[in-house]
Amino acid sequence: MTSRTPGKPLLTQRQRLGLRLRSLRQLAGLTGEQIAAELAVSAATVSRIESGDRLIKRPEIATWVRATGAPSETRTELAMLAEAAQVQVTPWRSGAHEGVDRTQVEVADLETSAAMILGYDHSLVHGLLQVREYARLVFEMAAVDHSQIVPKVEGRIRRQPVLFDQSKRFTFLMTEAGLWWRPGSIELQLEQLKRIAGVTRLPNVRVGILPLRGQAQAIYPENFQVYADRIDNADTLVVIELIPDQITISATDEVALYLREFDRLSAGAVYDDDARAILNRIAEELQRR
């Protein structure tokens, strides 16, 4: 669902749609402000639509076609492109360019755009909470090309200061089993657990742990992240992590499904002192070993 030009990054379905919309506007001789007035949105929203950051809605397609004087069949074409863009597949092993990993840059952009970020990981520590060596070993085990590992790790570490942005709210859910799973030495895992414990004390961050001994509230799904309350009313996005790819979903019904699933998982998690007690218990057991 992507196209590639040699030497250039992948072009997503959203970006292809945005470029088509921009072309129609420019051919009609309209400015971003003029099309924004027709849509009753801000010029910044038009910019986000044309860049692929915000998916155009069906009623807006009709207005865009009318305002630009495009043929009526263009409406059908745009509707099909918009439907395809609601579910976007991106190879997450995409390579680095000039030492910068594109995937990490794209995720950082999403984190910058969202005021509320929800993350669920059933077998790993969430990327924003990983220490450097833990992140390196995870990428190694994921069969990432060796030349891409350093850019991916550095990109992940550079993203982490976003946790200190008090204008944002984070909720991370992890399983106790995932905290026992260790890609490296016991010493490394102790360092990782200490890092998580420290993050639990940030006022804008909630870390929930699904305990092994607790009653299950939901079946553990694949890892996923939710980016909500985004700048300029951009779409809430769900990013699902699979082995070969990551899937980005913006369809309203499917986003709502993942939000409900996150609430169900959250209901079975423990937080604050109870979460730190689990972290301490795991650390004590590891030290005894």
C-alpha cells in the first residue's frame, strides 16, 4: 500500500491522497486559505490534509471537488483513496537515511502532535521507557539489519524527553510477564526496572502493570499505541505493531474498538504503589538469582 521512488522515502496512502488534493487546489488557482474557508476549517488543517497528517472526511471531499471545479468522477476517485488510507501498512524495518531512522522520526512526529498517548505492550517494555542497551538488544532480536540498529536506538532515545512535556498525558500498560522477560543480563533488567519505577512518579504519566496473579479482564492482543487529542483536530490514530509491518488505523469504528480494548486492559492493571511493588518484587527475585 505504498510506493517507492529510488533514493526517496516510502510514500503512504495518506500522502498520495494529500498530494492529489493539493494538485486539484493548485490547478484551480486556490490558496490554502481559500479552500479552508470553503471547508470551514483552518488553513493549518488544509495543510495537514495535504501533507497526509489529517485524513479528509467524506463531506469535505464533496466540498473540495466543488470548490476546485474538478470533474464529478473525481469525487469517487478521492473517496476510494480516502478509504484505502484509513488502514495504512508500513514496513517498520524501513532503513535509515543519513544516519536518521525514518520510522523513529515518524513516531516522534506523532508523539509531538498528540496530547494523549496510550501504549500497550504484552511482552516488552514500552519504547519510551526502554534504556539504551535494552532497546539495542530488542532491535537485534527483531532481526533488524545491523546497519540500522544504531539509528533506530538513537532515534528511540531521542524521543524519550517527550515524557517530561507536562502538556501531554501518557498511559502505558505492560504485563508482569513482559517485565520478567529479559533480553540481556540480570544487571540490565534491574536497570530497566529502575527506569520504569522512576517514570511512574512523573505527574503526567501512568504506568499500569497487568499482574500474573490477577484476574484477566481481556485477551492480550497485539501491541498497539493510540495517539489522541491531536493538534488541529487531526485524526486519532491507532498504530498496531506486527512482525513485518506496522498498521496505522484512523477509521472511527476501529479506533473506538481499540480504545474500548485499552479500557478493558486498564481495568485489570495496577498502578502507582501497587505497580512499584511488582517492580520491586521482580527486582528482588532477580537479585537473589
